Amino acid sequence: MTTTRAQSRARLTGGLLLWYGVLGGAVAWAVHLLAGWSLDELTCAAGSERVSAVPLWQAVGLAVVVPALVTVGSLLVAALAWRRTAQAQEAGADDRAFGRARMLATLGIWANLLFLTIIVLGGVAVLVLPPCQR
């Protein structure tokens, strides 16, 4: 009974949820990079320090916070997948699919930590450096 319960719990980590845990941080970083850079460059090129009625530093800050939250969510999903596949393997499920899912979850944990660091350091740069150099 415990093996089937462990297998059913481990199945929840497969599919799209596992791929979100692996690739979520990379996609969030790409969005952060494109949104932050585009907002900064286009607004400064227009000779303004505002995006509509919002100050530029707040708009770029939002382009940092939202991807960081997505990356943290992806990190949590990868950690949950890693933990659930470990429980399934301990329960005696000796399936190669669990090994692959565990490897992907481990990759997701480390990649999301890297992308979260990059996004946070990009946010620090937004706070430290002036947005528009004249």
C-alpha cells in the first residue's frame, strides 16, 4: 500500500509541474532581462524618467520583483519534486523514471538558485545605478 501511495505522490511531480520547476527560473530571467532593459532604454531614449505615470525605477523594480517571485515558486516546486521522488525511491519504487525526475529536480534547484541570484543582483544594480545618464 505504501508503494502505490508513494508512486501516486511521485506522479504529481511529473509533467508540466516538473518542467516549471526546471525551466521556470530561466524563463523568468529572460523576461526580467527583456522587460527591465527595454523599459530603461526606451524611456530614457524618449527623454523621460517615467513610464506613463509611474517613475522609471518603480517600473524597472516591478520587472525585478515579479520574475524573482516566479523563480522562487519554481525553486519551491523543484524542491518539492526532489523530496517526493526521494520518498518514492525510499519506499521501494525502483523505476528509472523516478531517477530521471530526481535528476531534473536537482538541476532545477541549482538552476533556479543561479537565476534568482542573477535577478536579485540585477535588482541591486537598478537601486544603485541611476537609470538615465545624461
